[in-house]
Amino acid sequence: MGTQSAEDFKEIHSLMGMLQNLDVGLVILDREYKIQLWNSFMESHSGLMPYQVRDKSLFEMFSEINEDWFRHKAESVFLLNNRAFTTWEQRPYLFKFKNYRPITGKAEFMYQNATIIPLGSADGRVERIGLIIYDVTDVAVNRVELKAANDELKRLSRTDRLTGLYNRGFWEECLGREFKRCKRTGSVSSMMIFDIDHFKKVNDEYGHPTGDEVIKAAAEALNISLRETDVAGRYGGEEYVVILVNTSAEQAMIYAERLRKLIEQTPVSHLNQTVNYTVSLGIAEINDDIASHEEWIEYADKALYRSKEGGRNQANVYS
Amino acid sequence: MNPTLNVTITEDQRDCYQEISNVAMGQAADLLARLLDVHVILPIPVVNLLEVNELRMALSGIESTDSVSGVCQGFIGNGISGEALLIFNDASFGDISKLLKYGGELDNSLELELLMDVANILIGACLRGIAEQLDVVFSQGHPIVLGQHVNLAELINANNYRWTKTLAVEINYKIEGFDINCDLLLLFTEEAIEALNTKINFLLDD
């Protein structure tokens, strides 16, 4: 052996040592998806020695890998001689390995990104593919937690604390969108506003905690009677609003009457006291005269005013 | 940022970039056509030197009100670095799903699969085409999902771009007979433009 080839051999030996110690999973697969190379990262995390997996089918050895999905990705690498990447967002992992930090880590398993690279032969055909597995658990866990926190913030910023209905700000945004949608598509929706009759008296007579219970009870009655597409919010102290999507004033009136009767028949019990209460409602159907969603609210408010004038515990449509 | 950087391109250089993009784009379209067995309509790539805050205007193939999804992928090699952005009109997913022959309901995760599949092909092939012509080798980072079902402004503004100028190559892919519309944007950093211009000048001298 000449000096040159001895040097070459040394270099290859060092290179192999580096590859073995690389803290990244390296796998080589042949055209039949049989494992040809298995580095120490794979060995340590899977508990399987290279001789145990060599020439074995990837899918037989690792049932957690969705065969159809993986073939879909890998075949394009064989066919097109083009790299493919998969992220943990598609599938959390390819190989179900335990978290590298079993004690302080928050996830049970290792989130993985994977790169599939074509390994060509001299004639340009792809005969093998290389699989590189990256541990991205920390990134993934942080991202998932951040998203959960943001979702919760979003929910909180939209919700009225006492009733769990949408708050005024978010509800008005929804009404603005519905207004534009109706104008664009020519569909007919209605909005309804209602408030609790003589609420001040409830507070004065029974105290504020009971008053709060009444506000919650009205919200609950509203929630029960709501259809899936309706959007309900708490507009002010004892004022509530609902967008009734694809609903005419006539249909809205049926809905309003149902809600009015439900509330009339459902007294609130709190601290050994029973409070009977009623609501007055106003309805406005969208029409060409209404130029903004604010105006839409005004129209419904006028109908509500008529219900108050008319003796309360009733519903009216703006006309 | 170094103010003395040469961040201009001449008309000749622009033509040259256009030609290089054309070849690379053609190779990518060929791969896509082979994988999907369809005819890909070849657009003319648009090469522009622009301020990053003009990025939205560069995405001419997509309306600002459309709901879109996007991925980006960084690349670097021989002093040339940048990012590839693939932006998909959400209305395209139905047809793409048919073409890629994925079964099942079209939900968020399936859309992500489709997005990644197309990104793998188009970005990979385009970058390889450009690298071969410039005689460089690019390392590619892992793709990152920028967002799903957002509008263009949300997709772009969510990211705090640090460069002021970028060389942008926009390729708007369409597929014949299908409602598929996606924009591939190759963005090169300010520093990269200088390195690119040097490479290009060799080609222009020939």
C-alpha cells in the first residue's frame, strides 16, 4: 500500500468516524426500501444494531411509518432525482423515538424533520436514497405552545368574561363582515337586539350578585336557542345582540318569540331568591337603505325602543 | 448594512437573469409535468430589483384579497444566499389534490402535504437549474411553513425582513385545464447580488 492510499484510507476512516458520531439520523435505502446504512444515532434511538436492520424492509421494521405516505415522497425522489423535505408539521415523526431528554423534555416522543436525498449511480439513475433525520423536538414544542397561547389570547380578547358570549368589539367585527357579505351576495340576514326589562330594579331589589346571575341566565337562554350559524354577543350591561344569518325578519320574529317565552318561563334562583324577569326585543332585516353595519344596529335599536314603549316583554320588527 | 454595496443591475444583466430563470423554470416545470402527467403552462419569469417592502407588488400572480398558503426555504452557496417562497392560492388545492392522487378529505393537513410536495419539486428543481448554470452548489435549509389560509399581507408582514433590497425572480405557474395558480419567488439578498453579478459578467463576456 503506497503512502498516498494510506493517507486516503486514514481520511476515509476519520470521515466515517465523524458520520457515525453525527447527532443526526442517517439511513440509506435501496430501491426496495431495504436498509443499507444505519448510523449510530439511529442505532442508539431505535435500540437496533446495524446488523439487525441491514437488508430488512423499512416498513417491516418500523410499522409506525405510513408506507403509502412515505412511498409517495420517496418515489418522487427516485423518479425525479430531486430532494424532498418533510416537516414535523406534516407528521410529528417518521421513526417513533423517545424524547432525547426523557426527564425535562415536555414531549413524549422526538419530533423529526426529514430530508430524502437521491443517491445516484454513475449512469445518472437513482438507485438508492438517503434519509436524514433531524431532532426538532424543542422547536416543535415551542411552536405548539406558542400557538396554543396565541389561540387562548385570541379567544380571551373576543369573549365577554361574565357570559362567555362574544364581546362587543368582536361581535361588531362579525356584523361588519356579515353586512358586507349580504351587500355582495344579495342574501338576506337579520339582526336582533334585546335587553332585560327593568334591570335596575333587579339590582336594587336583589343585589348585584343576583343581577349578575340574571345576566348570565339570559345569555344561557340565548345560547340554548341559538342555531349554529348565528353569532351572539353581549353588547352592553344588560343588552344582547344576535346576527341571524340568512334569516328574514319574519323568521327572526319566530325566533325572538321563542326566546322571549323561554326567558319568561325560566326564573333565576340565586341565594334562596327567585327572580322572574322578561326581555324586550328589536329586529331589523337588512335592506338597501341601510348603508353601514352601525346603521343596521340603529334600526334594530329603534324596534327595541318600540317594544319598550309598547309595554315591554315583546318583540318588534323595524318597519 | 454596507452602503457601498453595488446593488444595481444593468439591462444586460437583467436579460441574463431572465434567461437563466427561464431555463431553470423550464426544468422545474418539466419535473412537475412528469410527476403529475399534465401540461404546465410556461410563464415568463419576471426579474426585478426591489425594496423588500415592495414584495407584495412583486407577487403579481396573486390578488391581495385571496386566501393563500405558503412555505419558504433558505439556500446558500458560493457567497450567494437567499430564500425561495412558494405561495399557493387556496382555491388551487382541490385540483392539486386530484393531480397528486391523494385520497381522503381535503383538510388542513392534506393541504400541507400538497404544499410541501409541490414546494419540494419546484424549489428544488429551480434552484438546481440556477446552480448548474452558475456553476455553484447550494445548500438548502429545511422548508418552513409561513402560514395557511391567510391573506398575502399577513403572510408577508408576519416576517420581519431585514434586507432593504432584493433581487426577485417571480414565476407564476399555471396548469392547463386546471384551476391551479402558484407563485414561486426566488429572493436573493443584497450581498448575493454582487456575487451574482460577478458570475453573470463571466457569462456575458463569453
